Amino acid sequence: MPTALITGITGQDGAYLSKFLLQRGYAVHGLLRRSASADVIGERLRWLGVLDRVTLHDGDLVDLSSVLRIVQAVQPDEVYNLAAQSFVHASWQQPLLTGTVTGLGNVIMLEAVRIARPQARFYQASSSEMFGKIQQSVQTERTPFYPRSPYAVAKLYAHWMTVNYRESFGLYTSSGILFNHESPLRGIEFVTRKITDGVARIKLGLARELTLGNLEAKRDWGHAADYVRAMWLMLQQDQPDDYVVATGRSTSIAEFCAMAFGQVGLDWREYVRTDAGLLRPAEVQVLHGDASKARERLGWAPSMTLEEMVAEMVDADLARHRARISVVQPTGASLRPAQA
Ligand code: NDP
Ligand code: GDR
């Protein structure tokens, strides 16, 4: 039975990847950082029905001793480094933490693998944010990077360290340059989930409006379940390499709003307000990926359309709020809108 170790197992991608690997007969282990809210930390894994099928190990990505001990004990065949401070907006308020976890954390993981399990195959969660102020209208593995946030700068450091460990030490390290991918398990601070949650609350009479920032920004959005498959495919190749993973379709926040509100028969323009306080100090205005290399070499293609994903996310948020209404008064704190 192959063994995988996932950092960031409690996040969106960690949960979907766990389910994917379990279905393929893997023993799945994950790094779990200590939280005062331990009772809710496994919610995504529970939602996918896999919480009791993964083995969680206490540790923190920025604590080499804990990571090293876990790699030594688990002896993984594959390591997926998904842990990060992943919210771009927060990275201007917490640049040092973001640099430490999102940047240096990757090298801590690489070191643990180099010392304790050098034959393991290593996946790094790189990001389309590294393209930032885009240098080519459609981005591929050969497009020059121009990061626009402390988050993207940290990811770029981690990306090049992953390449460097491959070239310096001959480790099997691959980096997936993944464009935005969403799902019903997306954190509520990210714009897609904030919108689908807002749609559900407005539809059910729990809120009157939704406040957003830049409506003109465009993203290339796919579904997380499709993108974790690409991560796994990368580690099944004979040689490690870097791959862009994207749908090739770029959509604005305003267009996403139109789709999500349209899903419940509402006109988004009647409900969406903008607040300059939600604009970013330096914005990534548009991202549009070309995943030809992943398609040709990995045989990867997305299986779900944006319309299908939006419908799934809106339906899931409607179901969540309906379930809460049945047990909580609508004025309860748990129903307050996200402020991200
Ligand atoms: P999430 O924000 O949902 O998950 C992040 C995970 O990292 C959580 O499990 C979190 O734990 C964990 N984590 C954060 N800090 C630490 C730490 N110090 N030690 C151990 N674990 C930690 O991210 P996603 O699942 O969306 O993304 C996965 C990875 O892919 C991230 O690295 C992200 O930057 C990257 N990425 C994501 C894209 C996307 O569109 N989703 C696109 C491109 C790259 P906890 O639950 O305790 O907070
Ligand atoms: P992003 O995702 O920064 O692309 O990073 P996010 O959903 O936060 O923002 C996407 C775009 O929407 C605009 N926007 C808003 N964003 C948020 N969060 N809240 C709002 O109210 C709002 N209004 C408009 C933003 O300005 C931006 O242009 C995600 C993360 O998953 C990263 O970890 C990952 O690396 C990249 O995707 C690829």
C-alpha cells in the first residue's frame, strides 16, 4: 500500500486530495497543527466522509523537529506540501508570517525529506499568483513571473527552492502552478465562496446585500477535485517537472456574481455593493492559464464546467444555511457575513 503525507490536510485541497488518494488505496497521513478549535478543524475531511480514514500527526510546518519526526515515522512514498498562509489579502497585514509559513515552510519540508526520506516524491503547491502583473496574456510554464503580493513572493521563493532541490540534490520534486480552484469546501474569505454564501443568505432572507472589492478582476477558476488529480498525476511521471494547471477560461468577479445570483433567480446588481476598503494594495487584474503541457504529458483535463461548479457551491451554501436555520435563530453569530 503506497503511503502519502499531506501538509495542509485540513484545508480545501488537503481534504479532496485525501479522498482521492484513499480511493486509490493509499495510506494517508497528515500534518495537523495545534488549534484551540480542535473540534471543528477536521470539518472538511468530515464533510467528504474521510476524517476517520486518515492518520493525523501533531506538528507545525515551521517547526522542523516535528516535521522531521513525522517524516521519519511515516516514511512516505509521496509528500504533498499544501500547507500555507494562503489568503493573498491577509499577506499584506502578515507579511512575516506569510514568508515564514508559505515560503520557508516549504524548505523545512524539503529538508525533512532530504534528511529522512530522500526517495520520496515531493509535490509543492505553487500558484498562478506568481504570474501577478502578467507578462504574457496567456500564462504557461515559460511565462516570466512578476509577483504582486507578499504571498506571491513567498510562493515564488518556495517554487524556486523546489526546482533547486531537484537540480542540486537529485530529489524528485515537482511543482504544480495551479490557477484558482474552488469548491463547496473553499474558505469563506475567498471571493467565490463569499459570493455563494452571500447568495444563499440573501435568498433565505438572512442578509440584504453582499459587499465586495474589485469586481473587474478576472480569474481562471476550476474545481478543486479536478486539480488534486493533477497533483497526483505529476508524481506518477518518470521525471519530476513543473506544470501549469488551469481551465483556459477567464471570468470576472462580476460575471461570477451574475452566475451565482442567477442560480437562485436573482439579479446580482440589486444586491452587490462595493467597498474600497476591500481593494488590494497591488492587484492581480487578470489570470488566464494554458495547461497544454499537463494535458499532453499527464493526460489531465478538467471534468467540471464553471457553471456546474457555481451551481454546486450555491446549492451547498443553501443547504448549510437551511440546516442552521432549523437549529439556530437567524440572528445568531454563526450567520454573520464574512468580512474578507
Ligand atoms: P487552505 O487555506 O484551504 O488550506 C491551508 C492549509 O494549510 C490548512 O490545512 C492549514 O491548517 C494549513 N496550515 C497553515 N499554516 C500551517 C502551519 N504553520 N503548519 C501546518 N499547517 C498549516 O488552502 P487550499 O487548500 O486552498 O490550498 C492548498 C495549497 O495550494 C496552499 O499552499 C495554497 O497557497 C496553494 N494554492 C491554492 C490555490 C487555490 O486556488 N485553492 C491555487 C494555487 C495554489 P488549518 O486548517 O489549521 O488552518
Ligand atoms: P486570490 O483569491 O487572491 O486569487 O488567491 P481571492 O478569491 O481571495 O480573490 C480573487 C479576486 O477577487 C477579488 N475580490 C475579492 N476577493 C476577496 N477575497 N474578497 C472580496 O470581497 C473580493 N472582491 C473582489 C480580489 O481582489 C481578487 O482579484 C487564491 C488563493 O487560493 C491563493 O492561495 C492561490 O494561490 C490563488 O488563488 C491562485
